Amino acid sequence: MRQILILSLVALCAAFVLSACSSVDQGAMKRSLYVDQHPELPSTMADAIRDGQITVGMTQEMVQIAWGKPVRMEKVDQVDANSEWTYGNYFMGGNITNLYFDPAGLLVRYEVNYQPSSANGGNVAIENPNQPGYLSGTDGTTSKNGGQP
């Protein structure tokens, strides 16, 4: 009887440990592993990647590790950039973030536009920097979930 109780307790503990492992943020583990494998990263970039943030000067690979795949990637013909990545969902509303990379693949600037949630109303992303909800930056850090530096 005592052996059955001990085996039940061990099985319960094992189930608890396994269930806890499945709730670990896989993205955070991937970001941490990337930073550990790249000790040459400046501490500001390493910290930003671990926190799921981006900063100007990151490579495209670093941005994808920090934020995942963009919803859209396009070639652009601008003075400082030749590639634009878009994060966010135009139909769900919220922040739409456009990242601009130079020909070497380095993040040179970003723009965060607020998109109203009424996609059926014909609303488009705010393009006037004087209107509320528009953030534009060439330096600093921004978080994917909040779009704030």
C-alpha cells in the first residue's frame, strides 16, 4: 500500500513538472539561446533581444529573433533604406510598425502608426506625423506589443 502511495506521489510530481515545462515561453527561450550563442553582441542589443525588443542598428536576423517573421516584406527605394518590413494587422487595429533596413541589412529607422480597429469603415493608417498615435524614430528601442520606445 505504501509503495502505491509513493508511486502515485512520484507520478503526480512528474506530471506537475512536465506541465510546467509546456508553459515556458518558447520565444523567450529562443531569444535567450540566440544571445548566448552570440557573445559578441553589445549588451544593449543583447538585452533588447532577450526582452523581445528591437533597436536601431540590429541586423535583419536579430529583428526576426526578437519579433519573429514580419507580416510583409517589401523592397523600397528610399535614400536610407531599400527594405521595409511590416509588423501588425491592419484588420485587427492597433499599432502597425514599419521597419526600414539599409542595403547592408541593418535597421536604420522605424515608424509606428496607430490603426483604428474598424477596418470596414475605410480607415487607413495615420500618415500625418502631427496626428496623435504616430511615432517615428531613428534611435532607441521599441517593443512589439506596445510599439512604444
